[in-house]
Amino acid sequence: MLSRVAENIYWLARYLERAEDTARLINVTSNLLLDFPRTTRLDWDSLVTITGAEELFDEHYETRSADNVLNFLCVDLHYSGSIISSLESARENLRTTRDIMPREVWEELNTLYLDTLKQVEAGITSRKRDAFLKRVIRSCQAINGLIEGSLSHTQVHTFLMLGRNLERADMTTRIIDVRSANLLPRSPDDLTPFENLQWMSVLKSLTGYQMYRQQVRLRVRGPDVLRFLLQDEFFPRAVASCLGQLSFELEDLPRHEEVQALVDDLLPRLVNANMEKMAHTPDLLHDFVDTLQISFNELHQAIADHYFSGEYRGQTQTQSSVA
């Protein structure tokens, strides 16, 4: 596989995951705010912080109002992580690699992008927003389903999984980091009757509420949510599960030892971290999440250096086992 093709496939998966996760986050936040009194600290402003694009937002918008934040996250072409920008980038990466992907994947993504573009041009009102977000989520799920059901487990599939899982892990840590600033009490007096509701929103934004209730079988608590979303090895959007999948996929690539060593070094540090202590120490959790995100950046750079530099010419081969 040419390094250019590998890179396009990798970014196709990342942009698809980014579009879906952004749509989920907006949808859950919109519903959550309806249950909160206006005096609570949770606001649309936190979504801008999650993206890490605060400086770009402030360049183009005067205030962080609901309308401005939603426009930025959904339809702003200046922001590469907006839903429309992510779909456009995913479509372009797929367009250049159509010969190695199932035709149905291209048809579904192309239709999603064109329909989304029409909606954006017509304007996404508050009444239409829910349907718009659900369409994006379901179509991204359909595309991933088509990939899993019709794409052979060659190195094409491997690079898709690398991009998808790295993007998922990054989004999970971003949501935990920003929401924990609102959720974790600075003192016992800071506890509010809405704390459990907020932790539920974190789970729902990552589609983890039902799986949490099945596996944890306890009421929603901060320490348990952190353990589930950071350390659970079976929930697909948990960071530990994403890293485990990354390690598994890397085994079938040539010259993978250095990249895989980064994953294998990070995973035990994550699994062995004390979530009970972090749940009661906001600054400690923030610092821990920062180290995770730095590690993700290092991992991305290592993948890029090894496989996207123009020197990688590994031949496509069937993987020895199925993820």
C-alpha cells in the first residue's frame, strides 16, 4: 500500500468519527440543558472548550452564545472539526481511494455529504437541528457498518481502525476533561442535586449509559463513570478499549515495534491509575488527561512518521485474525 493511500484511509476514519462524535455531543448537550435551571454552570461554552478550538472561535464570533456555538460546530467551514468540514474531508479522502473501498461506502458517504450540504445552505433552525444531528449519527453508523460487513481485513482495514480508535480515545478524554470541571466538587459544599444527571450526560454523549448500567450495576457516580470510560476494556469507546484495539491492529503492520511500544507503555499506566482519587481531585484528573492527550499526539506522530512519510510501501495482506 502506498503511504498516500494509507494516510487517506487513516484520515477518512478520523473525520467520520469526528463528525459522529460532534453530532452526539451537541444532541446530548441540547437535551441536557432543557433539564437544568439557568443558574447552573453547564453551558454551550463548554463545547467550544472540548474542541480545543477556542482561539479560532473567538476570531470569528464575538460571543459564545448557543447560536454561535452551534453554527461553529455544525456548519462553519473555517473550523476543520465542524460536522460539515469533517464530512467534506472524509468524502475527499474516500474519493481518492474509491478503488480499494466497497462502492456502497462511497455512495452512503457521498449522499450524506450532499444532503447535509443542502441542509446547511437552507439553514439549520432549532426545529430542524435534532433531525439533522440524528441523520449524521445514523449515516456515520451505517458507513461503519458497511465497512465492517463488506471490507476485507487487509491493511486498508487496519489503517481505518487506527484512525477510528485514536479519534475515539481523544474525544473521550476531551469530554471527560471539560465536563469534569463542572462535575467534580471542589469541596463537599459544591455538591449539587444535578451531579448525577451531568455524569449521565457524559455517558450518553459517548453512547455508554446503557452499557454502564449493565456492567457497573450501581447508580451513576463519578469514580465509577471514570473507571468505565477510561479503564474498561470491553466498551468500544472507553480509552483502554481503544488502546487495546490499536495495539492489536498494529501487530499486522511492518516496522510496528516502535509505535506499538508507545501504546503498550501507555495502557498499563491508564489501567492502573486510581480513579477514586482523581474523582475527588479535579486538578489531578486534569493533569492525567493532559498526559493522555500528549501521548495520543505522540502516537499519531509516530504513525505518521512510520507509514505516511512516503517511504512506506508495505504490500496489502490479509490479517491473521479478525478484530
